[in-house]
Amino acid sequence: MTEDWRVRLRASGYRLTPQRELILGAVERLGHATPDEVHDEVRKHSSAVNLSTVYRTLEVLEELGLIRHTHLSDRAPTYHSNTGHEHFHLVCRNCKEVISVDPGVVLPLVAQLREEHGFTADIGHLTVFGHCANCKEPETC
Amino acid sequence: MTEDWRVRLRASGYRLTPQRELILGAVERLGHATPDEVHDEVRKHSSAVNLSTVYRTLEVLEELGLIRHTHLSDRAPTYHSNTGHEHFHLVCRNCKEVISVDPGVVLPLVAQLREEHGFTADIGHLTVFGHCANCKEPETC
DNA sequence: TTCCATGCAAACACTTTGCACCGTG
DNA sequence: CACGGTGCAAAGTGTTTGCATGGAA
């Protein structure tokens, strides 16, 4: 939304480069994407950016809190913009669908973990695996 | 506990080999372990087993439901025996401590996800990242 | 004796790193 | 014009696969 990420970058001593702008834009456009998908998306909308630059930039953007990552598969991590509301993910083992869920549902759990274990849960990183409504039968997986 | 895993193996058309026995034993001894740690543990207690055999065996044992895996770090998966009670994990981002938690805490969440999203959550695979009681301050990370 | 399982080595997928050059501030 | 950022290539992890040999049933 706002463009204060430019300010944040500079305030943290980072430089504003076209690559960083392109990569942040790609992440926001894609919703959920692996480093490789971000790489492809950037290439699709403009000139190519090196893959290692994608990795380095995703790290920087995450450090600044502009994006976050979770693990929606056993393989590569997926990044998503942090400008929207915080949420966590449900992933269907069968059809791989990803459902974003409002954190309200887990607040009781978070509270209980804090009380009973003194543990502060990081909801944004949370991913719950299972089976979606269309793939209820574990047999079909 | 019981040794019916031998029966299960055979019933599923698999053969009972010393390697499979060693690897299952290692997983049970270790509690939570990556494929590499299992490999080391086997080697420590007997003659070596090939790493690729470890991977193939862990896959078989998981398919039989004898072990399970979760992701306790951004890197390698960790396997654990499934003979004990079902549980899920809390992982501290700072000190990497792993806390096993009774699934009772998440039953309300599971129920709500089923009601509102028709989603059947897989608790055994669940891992919640955050900060433990000793590392409450995100600053220290 | 029949196949499944293993060992070995090579291939893979993903990520990180060293270094010279480039371009922001 | 200094120093952080980028591209490139090579190396590093973690995992999978093809194939010949070995061993459980």
C-alpha cells in the first residue's frame, strides 16, 4: 500500500535498487511463491535478475518485515507479502490447496501455550497440514 | 513395544532386513532425528548402513505408520517413532529447544477448522514456531 | 530360485559463497 | 567516489535414482 518500505530500506542502511523493487513487487503479485517462482515472475515482467540476488533480496526483505516465509511443502519455502493481515495456512496434502485463515481461530491455542508452556507462538509462520473438504478421504492421497 | 511391526512389514509385502531393524531402533532411541543423525546413530551401534538406504527405509517405515516426520527446522526433516502418544511440537527459534505437547490443547482448533473450513488437520505433523519461556525476547534472536 | 533390498556413484534440487564489476547515495 | 549490491560460477547441503550385486523368503 504505502511506499514507506523505501524509507525502511534506507533507514536500515540498505540501498534501493531496481532488483529489490522488482522482487518485492513479484512477491506481492504472486501471493505465495518459492524463490524460484519469484525469479520467474520477475523475469516475466522485466529483464532477468540473478537467482542468487533473489535469495539475497528475499532475506533482506524478510529481515525488514516486508515479507514472511512459511513451509507449504516438504521442499522449498514460500514467501508472501506482509502488508496484508496476518494469517496462517492450511495445506491439503492431496490437492496441495493453500487456505489462508484468520489468526482469530488460533488465539485460544496461543494463549494456552503461553500459559502452560510460557511459549510465544509465531502465528504468521504456522502451517497446518491435513486434508481439505474436497479431499477428506486419506485413501485418495 | 510389541514387535508386531515385523508382521506389518511382511503383511505389506516388505522384507525384514537387518538394516530396517537397525534404522527403526535408531529412530526410537533418538526421539527426534534427521536422516543424517539416524545414519550416524546406526553406525555408532553397529556396522554402517548406506545413507540412501536410510532414506529409503525411513520412507517405508513412515508409510507403514511406524514413524512420522515433521519439520523442526528450515532444513532437514526430523523423524520420530510413532509408538508413543500422538503429539505435536513447539520449536524455539532462539535456542532450538523442542517441546512435545499433548494434542489435547489443539483439539478445539482442530474442531473449528473442520467446522469452518471442512479441513481435517494432521496434528502429528504440526510444528509451532516461536519463542520458549527462556527466550521470550525476540531481540535476543 | 525369485525378486526385493542394498551399496555405490552419479545426478538432482535447492541454497550459499567468493570475487570482480557496477551503480546508488 | 566509496561501499554496498549484483551477476556469475563454483561449491555446499540434503535427497533421489540407476544399476549391479546380495540376501530374505
